[in-house]
Amino acid sequence: MTLLENRSAEIPAPREITTKPRRSDQIFRAVVTIGGMTSLVILGLIALFLSLKGISVLRVEKFTFITESKWEVLQDAEGKVAESTFGLGAMLIGTFLSAFIAVIVGVPIAVLSALYLTFYARGPVKKLLISLIDLMAAFPSLLFGFWGFIVLMGSAEYWAKLLNKYLGFIPIFDVPAPIFERSPFIAGLVLAIMIIPIVTAISREIFDQTPLDRVQAAYALGASKLAMIRAVVIPYGRGGVVGGAMLGLGRAMGETVAVYTVLNVVYQVNWQVLFGAGGNVASLILLKFGEAGPEEVNALMAAGLVLFLLTLTVNAISDVLINKFGKKGR
Amino acid sequence: MTQSTIPKPQMPWGTSKAQRMATASLLVLAGLLAGAAIELTGLSGKLGFAAAYFFFASLVIFAQQLQLRDLAAAKDSLLSSFALLAMTITLIPIVSIVSTVVLKGYKGIHFGMFTNDMTQASVNDPVQAGGLLHALVGTIIMVGGALIVSFPIGLLTALYLTEIRGSLARPIKFLVQAMSGVPSIVAGLFILSILVIPVTQELNGLMGSLALSILMIPTIARTAEEMLLLIPNELREAGVALGATQWRTVSGVVVPAAKSGLVTAVILGIARIIGETAPILLVSGGADALNFNPMSGPMGSLPFYIWKAFLTGGTEEAYARAWGGMLILLILIMVLFGLARYLSGRRAV
């Protein structure tokens, strides 16, 4: 009896069992949560500060900042800014034009490449091709731009002339003067080459997640590869591929350096994609920034804000699509 | 003991030798037809031949399949031709870019370029004069600075998404994705609007680092998240079962286990930003002299060096200089990329 009592006296009180996190965990969780919020803070700050700088211009120009196609700063005799008009219209058209060319040319090639990688390539060849495409996605845009300027320009010009010769009756393939160099068409081709690796990688991931049982069911029913892809892979992966294409579109819209080097950046509305003039919002910012006065810098900030919101919207839509359609298989 | 003969395995569904011969001769025929098309129509050059060849090759194979089997098989062969064509078109730029840079770039490479800067030389001077020491140093300093800012933020974001999995995990994942789509020039404008114009009034390397880190954070966060997700949950459970708090589990078990994955994330982040040009042009000034201090004075960088030689030069020497710089940049990217591949492939995932 005494032994037992003595024993019980020596046993320490049981540790309190609780689900409450310790102090160290509280600190850890707080720090990680704050760190996790950084992306929200940075995106918010980008929107806030570009708006703060751009608001003076936006307040004057109001909605015409987007619709009007006039970017002029008139100086008086003493070099002071007498009058200025800022409208992004032409560059917005150029942005959409070159980005759409990139998507129209690049996405079919990328999707077919992804089909090839998923359903045709085998073993080490497949691994090598995937590595090469991932490497290409890591090439800097500077490299694409200069390669496009030096190497691609010649053959692209040839194709542009061919297009103009046989399809010149369609207004967008017409040219006011036979200048085929440095056109939105060639810039679009360079952008297409830039987005191909991105869209290929995403499409390949989506195709890889096609449920194997359905693929095998299609083969068991005697489907050829084409019939299987049409009946199983395309319906399954359509949304994800559209999301990948949107991601490529967003990338092409925001591209600066490659467009600046390839395209003859001139501030004018140019619908004729084969004619060597045009630009996009990002390249305008780079072009005008060097000699811009304070007011023009503010206008460029506003242009940056427009570009930021545009790419953010496109990216958000693509992200929703990819997550909605790409996660089923996991 | 009867010697049973093991029959040689056969693949009746495979192509026979005769069929392969027939296909090969059809491809030769397509080549001849393409050659004839070049002679007779407006098409010309290597590209014209390639296009005509592809057209005729897919046509004759279509006809062959139609004759041997049926329409479905013929259409199927068409898809495989198109898929192969698309793959080829995707590969041509990669091969062309790498070969262009190597062929044009090696002329611009000389030993002195790693010991000199451009203060004593202009871009149009002979290639032997001057060098890109200042650009290499500037790039290393700016990328290093960006890394110091981005790695903690990227890692914390990844930890939030994988370890804490709070109620905000989905929106944050979405925002990280959105951030990776921020155009590089907007990152430069942002640093200008928040720091350069109102506070420092000076373009320097630190501003370049900060602009680059905006582009680097999403890459690091996403790769690190993927790498942390690969850590088996049993390891976390084992840590907690031994009585460790979450902090001890993460710092003592999860992060060390994901070490090579996190290094991969850092390397991919560096590869993402090392060639970024637009933000560098806006905020880091761009100098021809060696500058070790990111806090003051403009700083050169590899992309700026290439950009300047390309756009302000115009002579053979300037182009050789630019391509030489491009070759160095490409080698850096390829080494980083190979390193990341090696590290992430080494682990049995």
C-alpha cells in the first residue's frame, strides 16, 4: 500500500492534452501565412502604384485613353509641354493583332506536338523531346527577338509575299506599300514560336491525364488512334487546352523585347498584318520611356496598368479553365 | 528428353519488310513530286521544298493506306503525318536558335572578355577590345539580390500551400499563377512607380534586383510547391508521431527531405530571370563600367550588354560582340537547366 502511494507521488501529472498549437507553431504558422500573402500584396501594390501614377492622365483622358489612337506630346518654343494627347487605341489593336496571330499559328502546332509527344513518341526520344521543349521555354525573349530579326525575317518575308500574292484580295493581307519587313505578321510568328513550348507543355500534361481505361476502351472497340483521340482525348482535354491557349495569349500580349526588336514600332493603326509598321503596348512603353517627360511617364504608367489588367484577366480565365479541366484525372 | 523447339516470337500486326520497302519508295516518290512542284510552280527554296514534300508525302501515304486498308486507316495516317510535322516545326526553331547563336557567337568569344569592361571600348571597336566582365558581375549581383528576396518569399508561399493548407490556399495558388503572368515590363514600371520616382531618384542594381524578384517569386513558389508535394505524407506523420511540433517537423524533416527539390526551384528561378531584358532596361540604368555596389550608380548586365551592342552598333564587330554575349547567356541557361534536370531526375520520384 505504501509502495503504491509512494509510486503515485512520483508520477508527474499527465501532460495536458490539447489541440491548441504551441507557441513555436503559432509563430511558424503566422510567419508562413504572412509569407504566403506576399503574392497578394505585390499584385495589389502593382495595381495601386500604377494607378496612383497613371490617375492624372486617366482623369484627363477618361475612356478615350483606350479608344483614341493618338499619342502626341507637343512642345512650345522653350521645350515645355504645351499640349499632350494620350490614347492607346492603335497599340491595343497591335497587341491583340500580334497576339492573335501568335495563337492562330502557334496553338495548332503546339497541340499537335503535344499529341505526338503523348501518343506517338516513345522511350528516350520522348524524354529528349520533352527536355528540349522545356529548355526552349526557358530561352530569354531577347534571344527569340534577335533570332527572329536575323534568321526568321528572311523566310517569313517570303511567306508574307506569298500570302499577299494569293490572298491579297482579303483586306488584312493587303499592303499599302510593298514593305514586308518588320511587320506584325513576323512579330506574330516570333510570338508563336515563343508560346509553342508553353502551350505544348500544358497540353501534354492535360493529355497525359486522360483516363487510361477510356483510352483502352476505345482501342478495344476497334478505334484507330485518330478515332480514339477524337472520341476520348479531345472531349476530355478541350477545356484545358483552351486554358493553355489563353495562357499563351497572355504571354504574347505582354511580350516586350521580342516585339520591339522584330517589329517596326510606329504609332499608327495598322490592320494590314503584312505591312511593316505597328507595335504593342509593351513595346510602346519601352520605345517612349527613354525621352519621356514626367507627364508622359505617367501616361506610360497608365498604359502599364492597362496592360497589367489585360494580362491578369486573360491569365485568370486560363487558370480557371486549366484547373477546372485539368484536375479530374489526378 | 524431347527437345521442344521454342517458336520465334512473331508480330503479325507489325509491318513486314515488303511494306516498309513500299513505304520508303513512296516517300522517295513524294520527294520527286515535290522536286517537280518546285520546278513547275511558284514555290521555291528549301522551305518551299519542305512544304511540298510534306504535302505529297502525306498524300501518297494516305493513298497507300486507303488502298491497303480503308478510309479510317487513311485518315489515321493523316493525323500521324500532321503530328510529326507539328513536332518538326516545333523543333526547327530550337535547333536554328542554338546553331545560330553558336555559329555567330564563337567569333565574339575571346579570353579578354572575362577580364575587361567596356569603359575603354565602344561596341563598334574590334571584338578583341573590351569585354563583358562588368555585365557578368552586374548580372550575378542583380540575380543574387533577386534570389535573396525571392527565395524566402517563394519558400514561405510554397510552405503555406503544402503544410498549412489554410483556407486561403486556393486563392493564393491562383494569385501566384496570376503573378507568373505579369509582363516583365510591368514589373519594371512597378519598381519605377513605387521606389525609383518617389524615393531613390536613381537607377541602380538594387532596383534591378527588386524588379527581377517579382518575376522570380512565382517560379520559385510553384516549383517549390511541386517539390514539397512530392515528399510522402508518411514523413510528416512520422515527425508528428514522435512528438515534434509542426515547426520542428517542417524544419527538421520536410525541408531537408526536399532539399534538392528546393535547389531545383532556385535554379529554375535563376534561369527564368537571367535573360530578362525589359525591366533591366527600365530600372538598372545599364553601365559600361564595373560596378560592385548595387546601392549606387547604374549597373551593367548581360542582357543590357547584348541589347546595346545590337541596337547601337550596326557593324560586324558589334553584331559579333552581341552574339558572343548571347552565347555566354545561352550557355549559362543551358548549364542551369541541365543542373535542374540532373537534380530533379536523380531522386526516385
